[in-house]
Amino acid sequence: NGGVSIGPANVAIFASMAILAVAFHARADGNADSVRTEAIAAYDRRDYTVAARGFEQLHALTGDPAARYNAAASWDAANDQPRAADDYEAALGLPGLDARHAELAAARLGLLKRRLGYVMLDKPVGATLRAAHVERRTLPTGLHLLPGTHELVVTFATSIPAADEDAL
């Protein structure tokens, strides 16, 4: 029917989000508390894209791996598989993600990787990438993409864009 089937593993990931969302580092300030509150409220009202962006902003403010995990779960709920995979992968690479949520993230990432492509760009170091859902990411970097054709734009540190596909 074209709908999304949410199995037991997905339900566990989403159900665990409320528990994980409240575990923040002591360095979170008032601004971070406000962002967290807004992100949780967006998730509760099923505005998953807004929630994901809020959790990503919270991670940028606090460095908390729980916020990155929550962003991944929110993108997943929004059915934005490439962003979900990128954030699950990022959360797994951060110190401090508890073992239970690391296991859930790894399992979900494994399922998403079966459906997605992966692009890894490691040179030129320091250049930036724009592609699909990535606005500006410094190389080296990798990203998950839906199957299909995608434009990758690499901008060198000297602001000279890569014009030759072989340079990638």
C-alpha cells in the first residue's frame, strides 16, 4: 500500500526517545533548555522535522549524544531515511551514548543502510560539501543518500568549486 510499516524495533526506538531526551549534560544553559523543550514539544505533536532540527541544534549547543540520537529518531519518524542514517551514525561515533541506545541506533542504522547508498569523500581535506540534505559539511565526510542521481558540489577552501567529477 506504499505506507511505512513500523515494527517492534522502531517502536522501541521512538518510545525510548522520551527517556533519552531528558538526559543532558550540566553545561546546557537556558538557551539549550529552551531548544530542548521546543524539540520535545514538536516531537509530541508529531512535527518530526521540526523536532529533528531542534535536537540537532541542541546537540550543537551541548555536544550531548542523546540529542543527536533524538534527532536521528525524529528524522526516522519523519521518514527521512538519509538524515536519520547520518544522525544515527553520528550518535554512534560520539562518546557517552548509553549502551542500550547505541544498540538501538546500530540496529536501525543497519536496516537503513540496506536501502540507502553511501558516499565517502576524504579529499580535498578542508573543502566543503553540499549535496541532497547536506548544506555545508567539511571534508572528509560521508553521507547517506536515497538511490538515484545526486549532485555533489565541493567547494575548496580557496572558494574554487570542483568542476571536474574526477576530482571527487
